[in-house]
Amino acid sequence: MSVSTAATARTVCAPLPVLGRDVTVPLVTGGEVSYAALDYAASAPALQRVWDDVAAYAPYYGSVHRGAGYLSQLSTDLFENARRTVAEFLDCRPDDQLVFTRSTTDSLNLLARALPAGCQVFVFETEHHASLLPWQDARVTYLNAPRTPRQAVEALERALADRDPYGPALVCVTGASNVTGELWPVRELAAAAHAHGARIVLDAAQLAPHHPVSVQELDVDWVAFSGHKLYAPFGSGVLAGRADWLVEADPYLAGGGASRKVTRREDGGVDVEWHESAARHEAGSPNVIGAYSIASACKALTEAGFDSLVAREEYLIAKVRAGLAEVPQVRVLSLFGDDAPRVGVISFVVEGWNSSHFAAALSAEYGIGVRDGLFCAHPLVRTLLGSDPQTQGECGAPEAAPGEKSLNAIRVSFGAGTPDEHVERFVNAVRELVSEGAQWQYRTEDGRCVPAV
């Protein structure tokens, strides 16, 4: 990013207001500091706009699709309007269905339950566990980690060319890696899938909070994402896309709301007529607050303008990467190389440091929250580290001896609510910890590194 672009990103697009921006936390070395939340890839803070909208609606909360009363009718309208708002945010096709779920994981497990008989599934080993694991009951082909976007497309084309050409097939791919932040060639992968008669589902959990996602432009068949990563942490997620497989499948959960008609049979059993709308897979009382919060976040991001949000995030990414590059002991993890486009997710290892120890020191001594470990993407992180599965060692010991391979990594992630000061404090903290060491003693407790009292 050029200096002029960076300056524009700073002055034109300020961080969006989020909850927790005024929270202070104690430091083991004394005093307090404002908390630097740099673990957006796990769960992003709630946008103030989302919180305000939910608070304004809360007194009017009522049952959805179930009551004749005013609050029930209002809540039903709110729920269905939220569905339309999110569908517009995703640029869905007119005949697509949008199902509210609990999370990305829930969405992809729902789709896995809806696969036609004999469906073949193709998934890269680089996926988050949410999109790597739900397909266990299908015929799954796991593709090795590619080292360029072009390799990803070519590997998929080869795998699809060898499949049964007459049976159904599904490709599952992430939009942005939760480990490296790198953007995947979704449009090209979708074209390859469709050219070979397969369908494709996009895991947009890490993409949707950072970049616009258009179902039609990307030409994907389904998209899944979570509210808690989209600044709406109220327990809801989304699966949106083609209706046919969803309508033909048994309901994900059996119960009220999914059923249109239930009658007793003479033999004592029951016959059920299921809905063919999204309600088919939304049994039980809908999470209207969760759905409304996602719709509120979609509106807030759209109104803020993704062009400005992306420009500012690229400025923050450049600042972090430049700071880490100045520390020789730090190695940033990447599949596609330094020049690959990415979102605000960066993972790295520090020579001579146990990753849990480093993350604990960032928190206890600097008030910075990051993530350490394998990030629910074990095969990918182990591929990037070149390490075999092992358990984490004691936090006071180096993660790997000189010349050996690291066992875990550290991840810093940020987004629309991150102020400059948070990433600047992070870069300075990394520099100080590497050059001066931790100022406190740490111990292992329940497998995690924590400050000694």
C-alpha cells in the first residue's frame, strides 16, 4: 500500500465503534491498560450499532411464527426481514434459500446431512475443521495443500476429472484462511467445479467480515458464515444457496416449526408433512435476536462501505507485516507467498519461544489478546510448520530447540473495529519480548501457559 493510500485509509475510514473499546485490564507488572482485542478471527467484538439495535428491539421480543399477539407478529416480521437483508448482503439468487443456523460449523453439518446419496465431496486439507470434518459419512477426497492459487485450481480439476461423472459431487472451500488470512481463488474453483458437474460451498466465515461476498459473482452454490465473526455474537449463523438439495433432504432437526402437518395413523404412528421453505431446517424457536443482529451487522458494514474498510485493513496488515519483518526471529506462515492478497489474519512463530508462553506474555504484560495453538486447522498448521502431531510442552521451555521445527503458532487478527494503537502496541510488544524476554514468571496450568501468581 502506498503512503497516500495508507493516509487516506486512516483519515477517511476510522475504526467502526465496537463494544469493549474502553475496557481496561490489569497487567502483572502493575497498573492497567486498555485491552487490545487482536483475536477477531476467533470471535469479533460486537459492533456498537448491532448492540444498540438489539437493545432497542429487546423489549418487543416475542415468539416467532407462533403467536397472534402484536409482539409475536412484530418478531416474526423482524425475523423474516432479517432473512431478506442477509440475502441481499450476500447477493443471493432469487430462488435461493437462506437458513439461519447456529454457526458456520452448524451450517456445513446441515449441508452434509442434505447431500444426495452417493455424493462425492472434495475438500482441501487446508480447511478449518468446520469445513474439513462434516463430510465423514460421504465419499471424501482430501486434497493436499497447494502452494499457489493456480495449483489449487489444477489440483481440483485433476481430482474432479477422475470422479464418477454421473453422480453428485460437492467441493468445499474457504474464502480466506483462518490461519494465514490468504484469499483463495473462489471464482476459479467454482468454475472448475461446475465444468465437471460438481457444486461448491463457500466457507465465508473469515471472508464475509472483511470483503463483500456475492453468491452470484463468485458463482458458488452455497455460502456459510457465522454471526460471531461478523460483529454479531448472538449465537446465529447462515447457510444460503440452492434450495433443491435442502428441500429434498430430511429436516436437519425434527420438531415444531419444521413440520407443516402432523397426523396420527391407525397403526399408532405419525405422518409428517415437512415445510419446503427454509423453515424445514429451522426446527424449534428461532433465534430472532441472533438473526436480527446478523442483519444489523450486514447493514452496518454495507453502509460503512467495503472499499473504505478494505483499504484501512490493508493499511493495518502492512503495518503489522512490516513490524514483524524487522524481527529476524519471527517467521510468518504463508501458503501462497508474501504477495498474496489477504485479510487481517496473520500467524507466525518466534524462534526459541513456546507459542503459549509468548501469547501469555502478550496478554499479561501488554494487555494484548491473541491466539496460540493450531487454530482448529491442524493439518494446515502442521503442513506450514513441517511438524508432526505432538502435545504442547511446558510453557517455560522453548517450543522447539534451535534447528528443530515449531509445534504450534501464534495468530494475530483484526478488523473493522481495530484502532491503530492496538496494532502498534502489538508490534512493539513483539519486538520487546524477543529482545528483552518476558518480565514475569509463567507456569503451565491445564495445558495452558499462565502467569505465576
